[in-house]
Amino acid sequence: MTGTRYGGSLVRYLRAVIVALPPDDVLVAGLRAGDEEVFARLLDGWSSSMLRLARTFVSTNASAEEVVQDTWLAVFQGVGRFEGRSSLKTWVYRILVRTARKRGDREQRTVPLTSLSVEDAPTVDKGRFRGRDDRYAGGWLVFPQAWPTTESEVLAREVRSVVAAALDLLPVRQQAVLTLRDIDGQSADEVCSLLEISSANQRVLLHRARATVRNHLERYYEATAGGPL
């Protein structure tokens, strides 16, 4: 029911509220030089998604935080060997996953079936669609209108807090998939490899996570604008 336009518009919106970082060569040079400002910007930009990714492999939030700390230590120790064969973020995330898997093995964590299965949470309200065979507006009864731009820094900060709150409500696998795909810009193949899930599972998790976040944002704008989008 979502379609490319539905998912694509949310992806563009999520990325629009993320603060851009300098190019990889600048970041790598800063890390190698021990530049505290560069490190602080990376922490602000990546730590939340790193925590969500780590949490899919370990049993507690505290364990995930320790994994992220160990990952940054490994990054500092190994950045001199970074060869640029992948993006810096992909390289860091691979270190994170290796670290998280080792810790998860030590914890002898058993993953609940519910964390790997397809959740039954609602996606998009069926009342927003025409009949299945309708040829107009891709089946939408009322196509979602564009959200306000986030050019204002105040509005951007508010939207980031709304997105963060919506992410916190998602199951950990949905959090990780949506963050990696729509915010961090990882490919579907990269996400499947990092999380060790199938392509079909990745698509379903992403679809449900997008729907939940979009519903959260719509309620926010309805409350602030005084009417539905």
C-alpha cells in the first residue's frame, strides 16, 4: 500500500533533518590527528544509530552502550589502517557489528522469536485508499500532502525529537533497519549483511517502521497545524 512515492517522501524528509557531516577524507584526517571537534560531530551524528544497531545483537541497553564505546576505541586504534575501500561509516559499523556479535555470544543471548518475526502492528489506515483496482492516485483516496519544510533550525530540532521518539517506540529490529536504510543511507544488501536477515524480512521491517514513523509525524503536524495533512 505504501508504494515508492509514500516511502520515498519519508526517506527524503528524514534525511533532510539530519545534520550533514564533512566528507570522509576530512573525517579520517581529523580522527588520525585526534581532532576533538571531528570526534564530537561523529558522536552526535552516528552514536544513536550505532546504539540501535548494537542493541539487535546484545541483551540490554547497557551492553549496547558498552559495545559502542568499545567500537570507538577500536576505531581510534585502527583508523591509521583505514584504506577507504568502503565509506568510513560502513567501516565503523562493521567494527561495531563484530564487537556486538562477540559480546552477544559471551552473553549467550537467545533471541526471542518475536524479535525476528514480522510484527502485526498497523501500517497505513485502509480508509485512506480506494478499492484495490482503482487507477487514480495509485489507489490513494486522499494522497498524503507535503509536510512543511524543515529549513528553520527550530523546526528541524523539533522534528528530530519527534523522529527520535517514534524510533524509540519501534521494536529493535525495525529501529535498526529504518535507521540504517533511511537515515544512514545504507543499501538493502548492506543492511541484510549487517543484521543477518533475509531480503524479504528487511523489506517488511522497513515498511512497518516507515509507516509507524510517518503516522507519528502526521500526528505531530496535525497537532501543530490544527488539521490533518
